Amino acid sequence: MAEPTLLVLGADPPPRLGRLAGRATIRYADESTLAAQLPLADVLLAWDFTSDAIRLAWPGDGPRPVWVHTASAGVDRLLCPELINSETLVTNARGIFEEPIAEYVASLVLAMAKDLPGTLELQRQRRWRHREGLRVAESRATVVGAGPIGRAIAETLKALGVTVAVTGRTARPGIHGADQLDRLLTRSDWVICAAPLTDSTRGMFDARLFGLMQPSARFINVGRGQLVDENALVEAVSKRWIAGAALDVFEWEPLDPQSRLWDVPGLIVSPHMSGDTVGWRDRLGEQFVGLYDIWSSGEPLPNVVDKKRGYVPMHD
């Protein structure tokens, strides 16, 4: 039997796939060559998970891979109606990014509570100005998104003494339904967005939701940039409807140097790095090789995305 053909989209730097030698014919594609090579592939690895090439090339002619794996938690960049309605399995990188993102969110909460940005700026100015920080313990947080990342964020914040409510699409034990979000926002000190990007969540954080938050509340987005109306957020922070915000994801990335988001007082901007720790690419490669072992043995794959929902369902 011929070796399966594995097509890798993006290879800078390339994944370490040496363990697949003799078990797969590995080909590489970029955005300009993907469409031509797609009919030749049994498996497609979306190593460049920032590309829209798969969504654009998938509706073309010819056979399609039976399995697509993306080296990311989100799958919004690759799903299109033709892929959603196909028999192709889609898996994601669940298990890689949860703890690093939770740590990053905790660092932002602590930094904003203790005004570390202000301290660093005053140090730069050589100014001695005493201030009082906020207590993190006994504060309240709402985490929007009940997947593995949202739950990891909740557990990490709980370790800091924060009372945390998690909201998901539907209510279930330990999870509030989407219909409870308005009520929770009115009493939260921290609002953390870790939801998947779907048709129902796109633009969900708008002027209305920011208007429900307390003037002392701070907003953090580590989900997807398109979940937030950035103009509404700028207005909310600038007019002090909320006390501050931190964005790690944006509607357009990389963020334009001329974007006004860079200059909003009280807004922390970071370059989509919350889940990226030293060695993360190696861990992604190891995860894919392990999944390939399972797939080639004929066993059911974990991390299978519900393509119609746009994420991997949690099984409580």
C-alpha cells in the first residue's frame, strides 16, 4: 500500500516530522501552491494557522484530504461551507495552549490591578509617585467561553482568590448559559473573552455589553479579534465607561502601526502571544505526530471539531 500523502501548509520554521519517515510522503505548500496540491493529499496539516488559504482553496475541483489538522485552537480561518458539509475530519491543537494562555491572563489581571504599566512609565520618567493597587483576591471575574482555554483561565484565577463565573453557549453544571451574561457583566471586576469565533459570537462585545460593565471593570480578549467591536472598546476605555482593557488579538493582524489602539490610555496591546511559550512549535509538532500515529492505526482521533459549531465540544 502506498504511503499516505501528508501536505503541510506553511513551513517557516518547518514542523519536526522526522518520526513520519517511511510512513508518509510529505509535501509542502504555500498559499500560491495549495490549490494545485490539495487533490493529491490524504492528510492536510495547517501549520500556518494564520492563513486563509485552506478556506479559499477547498471549494475547488478534485479529491480532498480525509483529515485536516490545524496547529491552533481556533478553526475559523479554515472552515468554509464545502469543508463543513464534507466527510473530512478536522482536529485542532487542544491541549497545547490552555495553561500558557491562562498564565498570560493572570499576568494581565495582576499587572492592571497593581498598575505595573504605570510603574514602568514612572520609572522611565524617574518619577517617585506612590499609588495604591487593587486587591485581586475577592474580586469577581466572568470568563466568556467554556472550552479548555476558558476553564484553564478560570482555575488559574481561582488560585488567586478570584470568584469566577464561566459562560458558555448553553448552561450545564458549573457553566452559565449565554442568557446569564448580561447579569454577570454588571457585577464583574474582570471580563475575559476566550470564546470561539462563530456566526453567533462575531462582534458580541459591542457598545451594549461594554455599557453594562462597571466603571471599575477591566476587559481582556485572548479569543479572536473579531469577537470585539474595536471602535466600541476604544470609546468605552477612552470615556472611562470601563477602567481599562488588554487585547492580545485584533480584527486585523498584525496591528497597523497607525491604528489608534496603540495610543488609547488604559489599553494594553500585545501581539497575539498569549499562548506562545518557548518550545511551543516543537510541542505542536509532537502533538501532530502523535495524532498521526492514532489516525494511521485506525483508532478514533481526539480533538475532533464539530464543524457546524466551529469548536471541539466539551463533554461534561
